[in-house]
Amino acid sequence: VFATAGVSKKIRIYEFRDAINDSLELHWPLREIYCRSKLSCISWNPYVQQYIACADYEGLVNVFDVNTGLAVCTLEEHEK
């Protein structure tokens, strides 16, 4: 699987085999995870592969469980 994110305020998880299948005109994500703000980056956890972290333009870093689509934790920016 792989993930995309951006100004749509969503993380979309896709199956790689479906994405490279030229016979399909539309590629539907396996899961969409909704966020409060536009996203600047995402990263898979290399140790717990069901977790994905994202940073947004409000200064938050959220860690989501890809299987449930729920936030595991949220970290806020700091001044120092």
C-alpha cells in the first residue's frame, strides 16, 4: 500500500496493484483519513506499519492507525 496527502485535508491509502492496473479508469482508495487542516507531509512508522504520521499547516503532528482511521496521538508545536 501507499499513501497520498495534501491540500484536500485527507490521507488516502491505496493498494499498489490497483493503482498500476491500466484497465481501471478510476482508482478508489482503500481508506480515507480526514484531517482538520491542509497536510504538509506524511510518513509511515517503520516499526509499527499500521501507523502513519502527518504534519499539518496548523503546527500539529497526528499519528493515525490506518486500520481504524482514528488518531492515536496528537502533538502540538512548541515555542522553543
